Amino acid sequence: MKPGIGKTGISPAIVIAMALVAGTVPVRAQDYPSRPITVIVPFPAGGASDVVARIVTNQMSKTLGQSIIIENVSGAGGTLGSARAAASAPDGYTLLAAAMGSHVAAPVLTPNVKYDPLSDFVPIGITADSPAVVIAQGFPGPGPERIRRRAPATG
């Protein structure tokens, strides 16, 4: 056995340092949430993003024991709602049901977007994923049947 290494292979000094750091890291606030949470959906009510947000927040509300309010702030490809969420207090009481359009495409394609998707938001989870398809009219490549045959079978 190497000097300074215990039976577990971890130096006792590292274990002590980890314990000291763990003692200084704040634990999740015990009183959160103490009031209703607002989830901004940056798209119109009744659309796919809205439906997913309502399904997810229904369970979140039960788990957290707190009301969750859906606020649909649509317009400009999701950037209006995203900007409103970015301008809110960073206290965990305003969440954003973000989408690829408002966080990937819009900052690249739209001048003067009022938020930075990387620095103004902290990802906390994925609620759903959906396949994306690139299509073109008159594309000279392989037809849909050939693409379908080459695609891996999904369950």
C-alpha cells in the first residue's frame, strides 16, 4: 500500500477536505417553494410546448406541494417569453419552458435578442424531446424509402 492511501484507495486528507467542503456547501432551501411558481411558456396556449408544460407542471405541483401557474407569453418565435423569464428575479419562482427555437435558432438568426441563452438561464431538466427532420423540395439525394431503410429501427 502506498503511503498516505487508505484501504479504499483514497487519501485520508482528501476525505477530510471533502468533509470540510461538504459542510460549507448550502443544502437546498428547506422552505422552497414557499409560494406559487410561474412557468413561462413562450408559445401560444394549446400548442405542443404548452401541453407538455401543463403535463409536467401538474406532477411538479404534486411533488412540491405548491401551485404552479402557466403563463403563455408568445411572440417572436419564443423570444418574448424567454426575454421575460431572463428579466425575472433569479429566485427559482419563475421558470421557462424553453425550446430549441428560442434558445438555439433565435439567438443566431435574430438580431438584438434580449437575453443570452447561455448566461441568463440555468438548465434544470429536460421535459420532453422530439425528433427533428430536415426536409427539402426537389432534393437530389436519396429518396425517403432509402433513408427509411438505412435508419436504425426504434422501439
